[in-house]
Amino acid sequence: MNLNVFGSLLGKLSFRYLPHDPITVSGAIMMVLVPIALVVFLTVTKRWKWLYKEWLTTLDPKRIGVMYIVVAVAMGLRGLSDVILVRTQQAISVGNSHGILSASHFQQIVSAHGTIMIFFVAMGLMFGMINMIVPLQIGARDVAFPFLNATSFWLFFAGMVLINISLVIGDFSATGWLAYPPLSELKYSPTVGVDYWIWSLEIAGAGSLLSGINFLVTILKKRVKGMSLMKMPMFCWGVLGSMSLVAFAFPILTITLILLSLDRTLGTHFFTAGGGGNMMMYVNLIWAWGHPEVYILILPAFGVFSEIVSTYARKKLFGYTSMVWAIWSIVVLSFIVWLHHFFTMGAGSDVNGFFGIMTMIIAVPTGVKLFNWLFTLYKGKLNFKTPLYWFIGFAIIFTIGGMAGVLMAVPPIDFQLHNSLFLIAHFHMMIVSGVLFGDFAAIVYWLPKFTGFKLNERLGRYSFWLWLVGFLMAFLPLYVLGFMGATRRLDHYSASLGWQPLFIVAAIGVVFIIGGVVMMFVQLGYSIWTRKKHLAGSDPWDGRTLEWSLPTPIPFYNFARLPHVTSKDPFWYLKHRGGHKIAQGEYEPIEIPKNTPLAMVIAAGAFIFGFSIVWHIWWLAPIGLLTSIVTIIVRSMDEHPNFVLSASEVKQLDEKYGSAA
């Protein structure tokens, strides 16, 4: 009797949902051992207090940015392990051999890979860079809403934890990374996998929406005196466009996932055709968010490339104004191309024709940006450092992927290539080159400003070449396989088709990529080990914007005295042309937000709520929701959320840390 009561309290949760497959079990063990090892390390080294005070409760956007990047890197390794399993399965599961994965497990891994790489790697790296760089570039001491910023990160973290728990207890969605109905409806996916997918994205997506609003306000309202919009660094323009998309697109995702969850938990029929719903409405809604999401990720990376190309060509960026207009053309057009993701739905020639034309048109502003970068490099005094290598790799791969995209913008061609590996190759060439390569370049480019040392150039180039060669080997064969009829999410095929050699080449490409990732960690470790030999400033470093007027590494405050600027590249002019002065304001009191654990508590409540809904633990769900709501109310009633440094204290700190200006 007591066991029955206990079971009812836990909803559907029971030991029978623990993993049994050897590969899943090994992954689950690793997922449990890593946190245990971290806890042991922190306990032995007595670093818990330091971790809590300096990092977990911080509202400093620089530290929050670092935490975003750490989580994104960890999830990137998880996503890479999924790729290894997928490519191994496709290389050996041919004819009588059925590989190492069951069909259901394969589909779960593919779904998890897409979800993790988009939401928890690409988004995490992007928000990490934005937190670290944007306030410094616009001359702001902080973001507009520091507590909201911390809450955004911890919601992102809570979503990450929830999606990884599915590896330990239960399963994950096997419906693809966007979970189309009717496959994602309860009748065809009765386990908790889709629910894990819904609530991990719902929680992390709420964090992304809050971040979008925060940085939108930060850029519009916190710019330093004299910095008009048309004097902003191009990275900030990319972020402004991206955050505008977040503000308008993520509410669509939030509502869509809520409707799907209601179908699964309360028996509504928004998307179930048998109950009067419309599954194509889900597809329209998810892509009304999904295509702007592509540009949410890419626009900040475009800004990174603009900074890097200008710096290493030692020239002003060619066509600044046209670059700004290109960004906003992309922002607007990204909302009217979504239907090209499902030309085959039978909407008719008029609808398909319109969206095909819009898809071709959106390639124009993207091409404008690429040509502007090339014109910036033309006749420049090129300094071939690792960030510039990442740009060149991006330009090559992005152009190949872009040509494939324009090809698929033609509806009759899309009818042949839709749902094939050709599409997978196109998507990865756009996102990996346009987002990951941009993030890699940004880390190498800006790391010295935050750490005081530079990454080893030789090892960085090794990593780049392994990535470039591996990536081309991994995805160029998929174009050919797509033409030959190989479909997405394919876990087994006939030997008579002759596809195996191309799948083997793709798998070898993944091995090269793994080598590139390993070389990145070797580069970081070696650079830390030899950091005294590579202190920032040992070579001329061509920073162009306001963040370079700060000490290296950057102190806990951003600006002792707020500058007054009159040009796009004030500090670059000061260093290289002389005579150009940056007016400095007077020392004044600085308000700095106090560290607080309340952002973590809000995210913990959201996690409890999401986990409870997944497993139908109905008594626990209101507790999680109320925890978050009450914590928000408590925070709003705090009358002294900041501490104040007096003007004299600020002056003393400035004299202590020194000023590069």
C-alpha cells in the first residue's frame, strides 16, 4: 500500500525507465561521473566558497559570458559524441550489418544532436561573446538589467540539465530536432522523450528571450556619450539585429511548444488532425521561429568577421553603411522566407513561388556583406593570424553552402532534394561555418583582452586546418549522397546502392574534426602553460574600438571614467594616427550589482516545474512554479540591490589597475 502511494507521488517516474542499452548506460555513467568528479575536486581543493561567491552568484556580464562559454563547450563535446555514433552507424550499417545502434536509439541521438548544437552550443557561445564584448564596445559599465542577465544564464543552464537528464532516466525525442506532429503527438510518441524536448527548450528559450530584451535595451540606451547608432562597432550592429529577431521570434517558439505540450498532457487537439487540429499549423509556427533563428545565430558572427577583417587588413571596413543596411534587410526578410522549409506541403505554385523569390532575395544582403569583407581585404596590409584563417575558412564553406541554398530556393528542385542529405550538408555548411567558425575566431581574437595572454598561433593554425579539411570531408559527400537519394536520419541502407564509400569518407572527416577539437584544447593548455611568454601587448595588437582602451585583463568594473567618442574607431585612431584625443569624463560614483543566488533559485524552480510536467508529478509542479514566482517578487522588493564605489575609490582603483588609454 505504501509503495503504491509512493508510486503515485512520483507520477510516471520509476526504475524501469533507467537505461539498459550498453551505449546509453555508458553515456549515463559518464553523465553522472563528471558532476561527481567536479564535486570531489571542489571539495578537496576547498574551492566551494570561491566558486559560489565569485561565479555562481555573480551579476558581472564578463563572468556570465565565461559561464555561457563553459557550458556551451561542454555541450559541444556531448554533441560531438553524438556525431561519432551517428557517422559510425551510417558507415557500417549496410546490408546484413545493422551497426551499433537500434533504429529508435539512432533517431534519439540525431534529435538530441540537432537540439543540443543549436540551443546549447551555438546559442551559448553567441550569448557568451555578447556578454563579454558588447558592454565594452559601447562604453557601458554594465548591461541594462544585470539580474535579468544572470537569470537568463541560469534558465539556459536549467534547460541544459533537463535535456541531459533524459540520458539517465527516460529517453529523448526520436522525432527530429523540431518534433513535427503527428509523430510528436502522444499517440505516436507515448514516452517522455518529446516532453523532455519541449520543456528543456521552453526553459532555455525563456532565458534566450530575456537575454534578447536585455541586450536590445542595453545597446539602444547604454551607449557612451557621442556614440550614435552609426558610430557603433559592426559587432554591436550584428547583435542588435540578432536580439531584435530574438524579441519577435522566441515568443512564437514559446507558444508553439506550450500548445504541443497541452496536446500531450491535457488532451487538447491543436495539432492532431483526428481531433480537428492542423499539424501544418505547427510546421508553420515552428519555422516562423526557426528561420529567424538561423540569423539570430549568424548575425553576431557576421559582426565578429567584420571586426577581424578590418583589424587584420589594417583598413577601415569597406561599406560600413551598406553593411548596416544589409543586416536590417536580413532581419526583415528572415520573417518572410520560412515556407521554403516545406515547399512539398502542397501550398500551390503562387505560395511556393513567392517564398522561393524571397529566399533568393535574402541571399543578396548576405552577398553584400561577403563582398564588403573581400573589398576590405583587397590591397590591405594583411596580417595572417588565426582569426583571419577562420574567416577565410568561413568564406569558402559559406559560399558553397549558400550556392546550395539558392539552388534549393527553386521549388521544383527542392521537391527532389527535400528530406535528403543534400539539405543536411547545406544546413551544416551555413551554420557551422557562419556560427562556430565565427565564435572560434572571436575567442582567439578577444581572449587576450580578458586573460592577459594570447593563444599559440602555430597550434591554432593546426586546429584550423584539421577543422577545414575534416569539415569538407564530412559534408561534401553528403551533397552527392543527397543527389543519389539518401534521406535524412538514415540508419541502414542496402549494399547494392553503393553509398557506403561516401559514408566512410564522411566518417573519416569526423575523425579530422575530432583532431581539430583536441588541438584546440592542446592550444589552450599550452598557451596557459607558457602564458608569461605570450602576454598581451608583447606584439602590437590592433584593437579598433572602445574595449581596447581598458586595462588587460579587464578589472571587475568596466570604465573608471566614461569616454566621449566622436568616431567609429576612436582608440585605433589614437594609437595609429596620433593627435586624436578621447575625452574622458570625471571620476564619479559607480553602482555595481551585488552578487545574489536568487537567479539560481528562479532557474531551479523552473527546472523542478519542467521535470514535474515531464513525469506527471502534479503535486511538485506548482511548488517549482511558485518557487520561481515568489523569488521574483522577493527580488523586486530588494531596495538595495547595488553597492556603490565612491569617486575617490574609483580613482584609486584606476590608478591601481592602470589605464591603457
